[in-house]
Amino acid sequence: MKSGSNLEKLLEKGEFVVTGELGPPKGTDVEAVKQKAGMLKGNVDAVNITDNQTAIVRMSSIATSKILVDEGLEPTMQMVARDRNRLAMMSDLFGAVALGIKNMLCLSGDHQTFGNHPEAKNVFDIDSIQMIRMVKDMRDEHKVICGDEIEGEFKMFIGAASNPFADPFQYRVHRLAKKVEAGVDFIQTQCIYDMKRFKEFMKQVVDMGLHEKCKILAGVTPLKSVGMARYMAANVSGIIIPEEIIERLKGAGKGNVAAEGIKILCEQIQEVREIEGIAGIHLMAIEWEHRVHEIVEMAGLLPRPKP
Amino acid sequence: MITADRKPFEEIKASVTGYDKIIVLGCETCVAICQAGGEKEAEILASELRLAFGNEGKKVEVNDLHVIRQCDDEFMADPAFLEKVKAADVILSIACGVGVQHACNFFNRTITEKPTRVIPGLNTTFMGANIDVGLWEERCLGCGDCVLERTGGICPITRCAKSLLNGPCGGSSGGKCEINPDTDCAWHLIIERLEVMGELDRIKPVEMYKDWRPSHSGGPRKRVREDLRL
């Protein structure tokens, strides 16, 4: 076992896993974290804790992850290369292991110009692929980058992201291959709406045998409103929302859009389950934690299996 | 070349207000080519300052001078030039930041009678190329360890907003960078270039951690050529 996490064990057993996501508060509101955690408990196998997502300052992913551990949920601590150099990353990773965190996700991070401190200086000492290798070497070689031995145990299940909807499309699978070469254990994809492009991507993944070297979780996000769909399509880089989905939401009529969004999501989940190489879903119900139970139940994914 | 932009006029004017004898000092190399701080720009800025102070009824003497390079002693050593510098209350240098500092250091080493005050009239921006008429783009960060041989001659350290060595990130869309639709995605360009050259395999291996010591992260840098030292 790489870390013996719930997520790792379920993936090893071949269960179709469900991971969720929890955005920490813009402050110190522990109760808000606990409340969101309570809505996710029992409905997902692990919960991504975002790291100053969209470059907006929030409670640290490491502290929020620890609150989840205490609440009996398994966190996947996200870590971005934007805010930390290699010293800070390794030091935080020691701390994370010490606090009982067993999964992490290596990310480059949204550029700070998107966030609430665009004046900030970024770091980008190492990139997400190098971060994967760094954590793998910490775990498997028991060494930090410079070669010094790590005192004490270091176990971590290493994740990363993949965006099949960014460009250039033909290169996307090669970037995933680099993450595999760097030593990633699992991948969570960007939100999928363009199923045709995703299937094309997964065919390339399977042709290269990458699905046998890491577990791939398909990213899904419910569309709450037509406005949200339009906003995401226009403003979130690397997201493609086909016009037919937007039309379907519009067609649902006033008061029924959110329900239609969940229906579309459940259909998407069924569709990705059929795709070779998909080991689970990563459900990003952004500020919609209270509907996760309903979604997972409708998708036929309850009860969650025990590791 | 090193590029620069002139500071806003009001900021410049405020910075020289209170002095009676001002010299605007142009630099005829990089900043002249990018039309920010050469002879012509020194003349124009001096005229603007004369006009502005004149309109306020202030008696201020503003002259302009220029040298070939403010980043090199030999172009500022002329005694007649130094006499003029000495007579001024303030030198408004419109060289890059290197020139401003070097001129300040040189004048204070050479003119011993009184300290020489040198202040900047430009904001130094980047090391870049003249892409088109009136257009300059950043091309090099001076990281001290060039990777261009493996990236198709396109620098990811400089031209990727995240300096990624294993890009492109998930924000690359339609060949453009997530931070700005006017900015090309460096990694998109790299992939296209390597594809044309049939060298896409060059970027398939994982590029490992960069050693930032040769860059500014190793502290202010110094270059010594012992064979050229006296």
C-alpha cells in the first residue's frame, strides 16, 4: 500500500469510487467546514480540499484537511505550485502526514491574477509534474529533493489533475503520460461536458495503457443554472460546455433548471462509467454540498463501499 | 534589448519639484531604440517640464543631455559633461534602472565636491524584442541556465505565466494563455514548433527541478572574466 488510504484501498479493490470536493472558508469558520463535511459524509469516499482555489485566500488546505480527519472523513489535500517553493511544500507535506492526511493532489494552481490578491508575487519554483516526482521520491526513496533522509514514516497516495479540454488537444494525453512517468497514482479530470472529446481522449489514454498505470476519475460538476453554464463556458479556462446542454437547461423552464442539471449530471455519470479506463468520478458540487447525497443516490452510487 | 516606459508626467514632475537646476539625461542605447529614454525623449521631457513649471510661474532651469550608455563609465567620463552634471541640482535619468544606478554611482565617485542626486524618469520593464512597429515583447528573464535548445527556441521560463517546464497547463485555450487572451501560450507555441521540426519527442521526458541558483534567486549576480581583469 502506498498510504493505505480509503481511496487507495477502494481503487485497488476495483470499486467505482466517488470523490467530493470542499472549498475551505474565507476565514476561520470551522463550523462551516464541519457543516459541509457532514453533508459529504457517507456519500463520497474522499474529499478534495482545495488550496486557495482561483487564487482567493482561504483557510489552508492542510488545516481544513485536518478538521476533516477529525470529523471522520478522508481528505485529499490539494497543493498548488503557485504559493510555495520546494522547501515549503516538503515541510507542509511532513506536517500533513503527521496530521493523518493520506491523499494529496499536485497542481500548478490558477494564476494569481484571477484571485483577490492579483498584486502578489507568485512562486512556481517547481511545477505540478515535478511535484508528483518530489512526493513519490519522498515516499519511495524516503528522501527529500536534496537527498537527505526523511525521519519517520512518509506515506502518501499521489494524485494530479488532467484537463482533456485544454489545448493543444493532441498533446493532452502526452502531458498525462508525463504525470504517469513522474509517478502519479490517481488522476482527477477537469469537469466533463463535452463527452465526445472526453471519449476521444480516453481512447488515447487506453491505447497508451495509461489507465493501467494510474486510476482515472472523471470530473463532473452539476450545472445549477443557465447563467452558471454560460459563465463557465465563457470564463473558466479549459471548460467546454456544448450548446445542446445549455439548450436543455433552458428548455427545463423556470424552477426546474437545477433538477434538470442534476438529471444531466446523472446521465453523464452513467456515460463515463461505461468508458474503458474510468475508475470513478470526482464530483465537484461547488457550494452545493447539500445536494451531494441526492446526486450520488440518484446516480445509483449509494451506499458507498467499505474499504 | 532592455525596454522601459516613461513614468507618468505628474509623477516625474513631482519628483523634481523643488529643484532649480534639472538635467534630463538620456541614454542612447536600449531605451533609445525602444523610444523611451534616448536623446529625442530627453529633449521632449525637458521641454514639457519647462512648460509645466513656466505655467506655474516657477523659475526652473531644465536642460537635457545624453550619453551613449549610462551603464558604462567610459561614456560619462568627459570633463565638460561632468562639469554640467556638477552644476545641476538633480539629474533626471531616463536610462533603464541599470543606467540610473550606474550613473548615480559614477557621478558620486567622480564628483567629490558635493553629492549628486540621480532619480529615475522611466520604469524599466523587461528584456525583450521589437516584434513589430511600436510593439515589444518579453523574451528572456535572465535565469542563467538556458533551456531554449530543448524547447524549440521558445522560452517557457519567460513566456509561460507560471514558468512551467512541463507545460502546457490546463488553462491553455485556443493557443492563448489563461491569464490574458492577448498572450500566446508559450507551450502551445513550443509544441507547434517542435512538431514542425519533427522533434516533439524532446519534451516527452519529465523535465526535472530547475536549479534557480544561476538566476536572481541565488542573490545579486556578478560576472567575472579573469582574463579581462587588469
